[in-house]
Amino acid sequence: MEECEVLCSSIAIMVNGCFRCLGSTQHLKNRFGDGYTIKIRLKSSSSSTVDQTILDCFSSNFILKERHINILHYEIAEIHVSLKDIFSKLENLLINERITDYSVSQNTLDNVFVNFVRDQLDASQRTKKSSKRRQEHFSDILDDTFEDGSFVTRKSRRNNNNDNNVSLKRIPTTTPCNYLIEMQTERVIKYIINWLKDYHSISRTKGFVVGVSGGIDSAVVSTLCARTGLPLLVLDMPIRQSSSEKQRSHAHIKWLTSNFPNVTGGDVNLTDVFETFEKTVKKSEVDEVNTNTDLAFANVRSRLRMINLYYFASIKGYLVVGTGNKVEDFGVGFFTKYGDGGVDISPIADLMKSEVRTVAAAIGVGQDIIKAPPTDGLYGDTRTDEDQIGASYDELEWAMNHLDLSNIKEEATLTDRQKQVLDIYNKRHTANLHKMVEIPRCIIPLELKTPQA
């Protein structure tokens, strides 16, 4: 893999004949690497008390991988400790002269590759086992389909006594997300907050700016940013917005500023700016009235908001925080390129919509926001995301999981609606793939950039 790191600008990894990831080396390490490598040099090669002191400073997941004389090589999973805590504890050991020096680095690309290799199944297993990445918390997943289109999901989790705690749940066809993975909600919340703090520290910026819309995603992201304790600017940016959306966003901003002293709220009405742009381009000789006009103006709204967020980020030295979830950002690509997709960081881009709802309830987001039908609010009418896409987020989430599990359910067992949802998902994913991958670059062959012999 060393050759890949040196020679390749983008790397793809396939498992069981399916693409599992695509991106730069650093992106793959950040997204799929599972921790840090820590090397510590001791003052003496025979110091068991120092060894124990080091282990006592960290969790039980701080694993000694190798020892050579007085050099110790540890690995620790990223989820168990933040980068800030690692450096803080190592510095204390250094100050107290327990160690002489140390180094901390990300795990290698080999580590990322090995993690994917664990998912590799032979041909006889592919129809029997799901991806380990989706199944790691459960010893068994069984689903069945009834005539009415509903599912049964059996979840079996092994506890410390090796007993099975099995629960059966019948899920109606209107909620066809039949691969239910329990999330450790509080740990996920803490992990995201620490991730935000770490990135803020590394980037040497002064805070965050988030645009809120009255929807659940922006409410969750703004609340998580508020809980970091770092400066946060929360902006509502209406453009011919409905009264219900404005009421929810204003109420959320008021709740944030009342509960978190580090939060500043504001309202920047961009309706006049949008209408000026709309009138200007309609007068242009190159403007044509066609079926794409509504979509084009909807995307303009999103891009105007992006410009506004970066204006305030620039004058304050803040990071623009994205609010897209996994289904939107990496499933169907339901976002505007260089609009709501134009951000510095995306803290909930690895959470499904159902997981966002779970986090929202846990961190105190209002029920009116949680229960509100998802909408991008870009058309100035009542259409929802489901109206535009043709499928609900629960259905799209099912489609993502179904495909991610290597199609363990045979095509013949799928209902007509499931087949329709898969078709919707695949078409949108393919059409919007250009939003989800690195910008293509024209790499000029080296022989063309050197003088001809």
C-alpha cells in the first residue's frame, strides 16, 4: 500500500465485487481508519511500573502491539479517546519524567485495507452473511417479508454471560428499514463533540457558523456545536420561507442562546438579494424559460446562503459547519453542489436520518422540529423532500442498507414497492455521484510536460 500512498491521488477499494470507498489517501484514513499509533520511548528498558502507569492513563483499549528494548508501540481505537486527551496524558507523562519522548500518528492505509478485507466473503457466504461492518454488534440478523409488505427483524446481541437477548419487531411497509442497528447514542454524541473540538483545534479557527432552517439536521448540528463550548454563530437565512419554518428556526435559535452562553443568533433575510438576482437574469439575453428554471432558482437560494455563511465565517475566522446526513450526502446526493454542500466540515454525514432523529431526541431538540416533515425549503411552497425524491428517508435508508449488505435478500423476495425504492435510489445515486466524489483533475502525462527529445 506504500506505492498507493505515493503514486495515487485517489484510491478505490472493492469488496465482494462492489465499490466500498473512493477518495484520497487522507480521506480514507480519516473516514475508515480506526485509531492512532502511539510510540513511546522509556528512560529504562526494564520498568514494569512505568508500563503500568502508561496503561493506567488510558483505557483498556490501549493495546501494546510491540516492544523493542525501551520503545513501546501502542494502538488505540479513535472512538475510545480524543486526540486532545492523548496528547494531554502523554505530555503529563513527559513532564513527570516517566517517558523521554513520544509520537502519535494515524494508522496506515494498510490498516484501512485490512478493515475492509474482514468483510470479504467467498461465493457461498455472500448470500448467507451480511457485511461485518453492518453486523458487528449482532450475532444474527433474520428478516422475512409478509404479504402486506411488512418485515420481521430479529436482533440478537450477546452479553457478557453469552446469553442471547432476542427481540422480534414487525415493521410496516411504510417504514421498510429492516436492518436495525442499535446505536450507542450517548457515546456517538460525545464522539462528535470531541471530533468538532479536535478539528477546531487543528484548524486554528475561532469558532463555528451554522445555518438553521427549522429542520432536524441543522437543529442537531447547531446543538452539537453549541455543546462544544466554543463560539458559535447560528443564522436563519429566509428566502420567501414559510411561516412555520421561520417559527421553528427562530424558536430553536432562542433555545440555543438561552441555554448556551457561547452561542450568538442572528437573522439575515436574503429575499431581496434573491429577487434582485432573479429579475437580473430574467432580463438577460441568455436566459431561457424551460423546465429547469425552478430547479436552477432553487439551487441559487442554497448558494446564496452558502455565500452568506462564508461571509460571516471570513470576518470572524469561523468554520462553516455542514448539516447533511448520510442518506442525503452519500446516498441520493440530495443537496446543492456549492450550496448546502459547500462547507468546511460535516459532523453528521455518517449518520442515517433515523440516527439523526435519535440524537435529536437525546440532546433536547424540540419535538416540533423532530416531527416536522423534512423539506429543503428551496421552492417557496409546501413540497417535502419525499415529494421531490419519490421515497421517504426511511425507505432510502433501507435501500442503502440493502445494497450495503451485498444484496443478501434475493430479488424475488422483494415487494413491488421495495423494487421501486431501489430503482429511485440507484437512479439518484448515479445521477448525483459527481457531487460525492473528488473533483476530476486532468493529469498531464509526465512525458508531455518535459522537452521532447
